[in-house]
Amino acid sequence: MAAEAKRLKVDDGLGRLQDFLQWCDKVGLVLSKKVCVTTEGTVADYGMVAKEDIEEGEVLFTIPRSDLLDQETTKVSALLKKEKSSLESSSGWVPLLLALLYESTSSQSHWKPYLSLWPDFKALDHPMFWSKEERDKLLKGTGVPEAVAKDLSNIQREYRDVVLPFMTRHPELWNPHTHTLELYTQLVAFIMAYSFQEPQEEEEDDDDEEQENKASSPPMMVPMADMLNHISSHNANLEFNPDSLKMVSLRAIRKGEEVFNTYGQMANWQLLHMYGFTEPYPDNNNDTADIPISCLYQAAKQDIQSDAEQQLFKERLEVLCQLMQENGAVVFGKRGCLTESELHAALKLLCMSQDEFSEFKDNEGWEEDDEDEEKISQAFSNEGLPDLKASWKRLIHEAARLTLRSYGDAEMESDRLLMEDEAARKGLSSRQWRALQVRFGQKMILHRLLELTAS
């Protein structure tokens, strides 16, 4: 099965599509004769389909960099550059958001045929547009409600403290009555769902930490590229060149087959949070489930029987909090733990005897290269989990059980019946269906973990 539709369109979307394709031809966007953008035969209302057989490595379309919509190409780019220092924010998106506020409400915008594909941006249905009650009920335990709450808080603060003062200084270009917080929030979702970021070039002498600390490229809107839908087993990829961007086939694509891009290795909860859609279970090979570190703490605490053990646990916990974020999590995928180094360190520390912990403190930690990374990775894979130490398996097992309890009233069996009952599924709203995909995928990973760590 392919991905669920990521966007909803209004009835006259076909006319807007034709206007957009004419604009593409006018600005020099070159579309291969072997593909077409259509509303038929795609998983979403719009998508790209092969009209002829396509071989691996063929260019499906090329767009000049001058037709990308970003803070450098917008009509207000000079002003954004001049006042760059006043537009800094935690997201780094304010310049593009101001450009979109201007371009989406300007009748003379160069990108009007492109932006007209989203008449008022209200078709976007990210969880940030659901009511809090709906998020909490449908997505409890998945991590999505917490991520959305953080997003909405940041958006409101950014609009109030950065965007509104800037617009007030430039009333000839922006109007707070037109460029409202509601529109700003919709455009944040638009960027989340449709923007691209240019990959950072890795330099040979940069280590992993230096790569992580490098500032990421600002987002950009790439007309045509965002018409392609996503699945994890995609068949095309966007290439960034000095003068243009190109979508290139990764394998042979047969006539009538849809062309899919990828948004990265993303779990269903991330796809729903960032893009407003999910991949049908069990198609998403990148699906994950988080076990909060707090559940590991709680599981370890259950063994405490004396004051001495309580004190030892407290001391170990203090050290562990220095090594890992208190609100962090260990992540499990379909093939095992994806954060095996963090889980390995936590289990070693939480299961130490008094003598081992004293030696650990005396040595100020573990000796370097204490254990081989490849061996650790294997140990926490699905194949290796059953052979872990009994104490480690018990902690993982109990932490997984506690995590499952955090999903609340949505029981595993009731979710399973919904997944298997086609008639019952038809009675679900699109939001209920997407939330079910997220919940069920996570629960299946956790239940598999319970089986692998059972005594």
C-alpha cells in the first residue's frame, strides 16, 4: 500500500493545477515528457505519475534556483536581509514566514500560480489544528500532543515578540489585520509540510559533534518538488545543484506508477506531526516507539527494598541525569533499539552493584572503548535482546509495559480490531484513522519488545 493523502484540495483544484503548470513552463521549469502531474491515480489529490517507462537516473524535472521561494528570492528580500538581526528566532523560519505572508497576500506575486494551489491554507490538517481535547484523546502516549503544545507556544511567542514588531515598523508591506497569528500558524504548517532544506556538505576534517553544531540551512519552498507524495520506499530523490534543483529517479519506474519522493526516515508520529499524514500500517519501515527515560527510572525503582538501596539508586540517578536528558527517551524501531548507546549506558548504571558504582565514581566514568559499538548495536537488536542479562531484560520489559500504560483507554485489542475490521474503519474520521495508525504502530513495536524481553 502507498501513503495516505497528505493534502486536501478544493473542487476547482484542477483549474489551479493547469495555471500552475503554465507558470512552470513560463519560468523555465523543465518537466520530463515521461511524467505528468495529475489528480488521477495518485495517493493524494495531486501527485506525479509516469506516462512512459522511466529508467534509473533519469531527470524528471529541473527547476532554476531563481524560482525557488525563499528569503533570498522574495520581493522583500532586501528588507529581510537589512533587518536580519531583528528576525532571529529559535526556529530560524521568520524570514521565510515573512516572505510567505507577503507573497501569499500579494496579487502581483511572482509565485501566485504556485501559492494559489493552497487558496487559504485551511486544508492543512496537522494536529496543531485539532482541538486540545481531540489531540489528547486520540494521540495520548504517542508524543504528538507534547510536540504540538511546544510548537504552538513557540509560534505564539515568535509572532508576538519578533514578527508583530517587525510588521508594525513596515505597514506599507504588512498589516497585522491581514497577516494575523492564524495565518502565520497556517504558514508554519505549510513550511513544515512542504518546504525543503539543502543538505549540509560534510567536510572530511569535521567530526560528528562539529557536524551537529553546524547551523542548518534555512527552509525553502520548491515548486513542483512538493507535489510529490512520500513513502519510505521512494523511487525518486531531489538533487541540489549550483544553478538548479533536479528530481531524479532512483530506480526504474514503470508506466502508470506514481513517482514518490521521501521526507527522510520518519516514524508515523513524526509524519503526522510535521506533515499531517501517516503511512498505512505496516508499510512504514521507519516507524518507532519511544520509551521515556522516566519509565526506566520507575522500573529500576521497583526493586528497592532498603534505605541503603534507596540511597544508591538516588546517587546513580543523579549521575544518569548528567549523562542523559531527564525528559529524554530511548527509541525502538522495528528491528531493535535505535539509541543503543544511551540505553546501554542507562542499563549499566542502573544495574550496578555498590562496589561497581564506587569504582565507576573513582574512575570518573567508564574507560574509553570499554565495549565495541558494533557489539552493543547487535546486543540491542531484535536478534540480540533475548540474550541480554536477565536484569537488563527485566528493566526493558517493565519500562515497555509502563510505556504502554501511558496510552490510556485506547487498548491494544480494541485498536487491533479496528485495524482488521474494514467496515468499522469506514466509520472513522480521517483524524481518527491517522491517530490509530500512529498508536497501533507504536504499540506493536512495544508489544514485540515485551515478547523479546520476557523471562
